[in-house]
Amino acid sequence: MRNQENSTFSPLISADIPLYMQVYTYYKDLITDGKLPPNTKLPSVRRCAETFSVSRTTAEAAYFQLCADGYVLAKPKSGYYVTDLYFHKPQKKAAPTKDDTDAVRYDFASLSADRDSFDFGLWRRYLKSALRQDERLLSYGAVQGESDLREAVAQYISKKRNVVCTAENIVIGAGVQSLLHILCAMLKTGSICFQDKSFIEGQAIFRDHGFRIVENKADAQLLYVSPSHMNRWGDVMPANARVALLKDAAARGTLLIEDDYDNEFGYFEKPTPALQGLDGGHNVVYLGTFSKLLLPSIRLSFMVLPDRLLQRYRGIAPQYNQTASKAEQIALCQFIRDGHLASQIRKVRRLYAQKAFLLEQAVQTVFGDAVQTHLGDTGFVVKVTLQSDKTPAEIQARAKSAGILLRTADGQNGTVFLLLSCSGLHAEEFHAALCELRAVCGPETA
């Protein structure tokens, strides 16, 4: 090949096949594979020759052969176009099965946002304003996060969550998981206990960084807790238990990691002071997110580091790029400063408190005395307790086959917990969805 013409294009590699046939085969394969659909114009003869580093005569010979075999059609003064002679229409997709997402009719498992919970028009205006800051957007985002956003976040969490910090203690990232990677790199190794065993993504991150996951907090150097959402249905750790936890951690020399993602969703009482604030900011790494307050797709979270870890962070910070959108950081900063975050919190709390209450009422109406209900202190979930001869996994699988998504948990002595989120359904759908769910659960609840 290379002794015939000075070709540098990788598809043409055989010295035993004439050059024009190699060019011909290259385009023929693209056409028959559907990568060049009908009516696609091929490169000009000159461009083809340059691309393959062959002569124009060779390129023309390849095109003539493609025309002769019906793969392309020459149009005078226009060029060469792919015909539909060898075009195979894509096969129709099989009808969706009950395992497909499209088959889901009622979603009680979703933690997505309710469409009415967010003012898209308002957020769009702040994003447009951020995108007009041309000079600022020409550079990469600050590794630790935009300084003005960190200032706004520090003021907000100091006032609303009783967190003790300055902007220097805050690290911004795209989601809590990206921040946990940084934290693991700082702490390097050790043992960690997760209060909420359902946070498997967090456990995976620590495990991947060489940490040992332990069941007993007495054996752990790190304790991962979510006091504002202790379990899957959203119970809140009371203040006296928080104080006791801090004393125990101090006595054992355990570093606490407080994931406070549901603090603002306390329905029945004022938010309890964060562990970090009760501790004075000495022995707690505090994690928070704006994804649930705004939209899940707005991946903006923050980590508050104790002063004793700041030097360690600065040592590794240059190894990490900022993962959060700079434009969204700029927009969120002004959104907070203009007071919209506070009004957004009030709005979503009212909405989800009402929806959770309506869902609990609907469960009691449809299932009657066959079940017990529990509305968590925070979050969107109603816990339904029922007796069943089926396992939680069996109920979940039967529900999925019927087009209903839900989460389940195992109780004792034939007790099953159904964990029903109110955010993924309209309130008008609750009754119909629950009637079908009741049939799925079996005769014990009928």
C-alpha cells in the first residue's frame, strides 16, 4: 500500500488490494452499515483524494465503481449521492415489556421533583443573567467553588441551619458523591459506619478508596449520619440524641460526617440544629445540597470542613477540577441573595406536606384497617405497614409487573413495609394507584 502512493489514512492498509478498491470498500461498508444513509453527499473527488492521500484518478475510479454497483449516483455539477438500493430500514422495536420504564403507570419510588414545586421561569431569568457575564465565564470555575456563592451559602446555613463556618470552610461540588471523593482523598483510609445502610452509593465510594465498612459504630473511626433523615421514611433525630451522639463521638475520637440533605423538609416542627452547629464546627464534616430544594438536575452541593481539615484540603485541592457548573453557581448565588431560596423552601414544604398528608389519607381509605401508616418527620415518604405471606421483594416485583414502582422493606413476623413517595404522582392519581396496589399485595389486605 505505502509503496504505491503515500497514504496516511488508516483504513487503507493492504498492499495486496488496489488502492481504488480499498477506497471503494471503505465507502461501501459505510453505506451498507447505514452510517451513510440515502441522499448523503459523498466528499468531492478532490477531498476524497486528500483524505486518503491518493491521486484524483484513484478516487475517481473508486467513485465510478460505487456508481456501477448502485451504491451512489452521480448528479451532474453537484456530486455523488448515496442511493437507497442497499438501505435497510431499521427494524421496529419490540413492543415494550412490563419491565420497561415506559410501562410504568404509577411511580411511588420516585424522588424526583413535583412539576409545581419549582418556578422554571424565575430560574431561567437567573441563568440568563449569569450567562451574560461574558468575562467571568471565559475561565474555569474556582476549584473550591465561586467565592461569592460560598459567601452566600455560609450566611444562609449559619442563619437557617445553625452551622458554624465561614466561606473558607465551604467546598462546592456537583452532588454529594463528588464531594465524598475529595473527602476520602483527604482522610486516606480508616473504618466507617453508616447509620443509614440504604446509602449504598456512599458506601461504594468509601470502599473504593480503601475504607473498611463496619456495622458497629464503636469500631468506626468515621460515622456517617443523616440526623434530619435517619431512616428511609424520614424520621428526625431529636436534639437530646444529637447531643449524646456528639459526646460519644468526642469520647471515642470519631469524626462525624453529617449529611443534612433533608433539613428543610421538617413538616411538624422547626428544623433541629445541625450536629455541626451543636459541636461548634470542630469534629463534624457537614454536607448539604440544593438539588432537592430546587431540581434534582441542578447538581449543586456543598461540604463544610472543620478548621483542622482545611490545611489538608488545600494540599489536595489542586488535584481536583470544579465539577459544578460555573453558570449555575453564579445564578444560585444571586437567587439566594435576592431571597428566593427562602421562599422556595416555604413553597416546597407546603406542597409536599400537603401531598404526603393526602397520600396517607388515601392509603387509609383504600386499605382500611388492614394497614398502619406512618408519615415521616421529613421527606416525601409514607410508610405503610401490612401483614403479608409475600416477601417485600415479591410484592415489589408483582407491583412492577402491574406497572407500579415502589420501594419495600422487611419487617418481622410477616410484616412488610411499603415506602410510598408522594413526589412522583399527582394527588389525583393516588386513589386509582392505591387500588391497584392493594390488589397486588394479596388477599391479606383485600
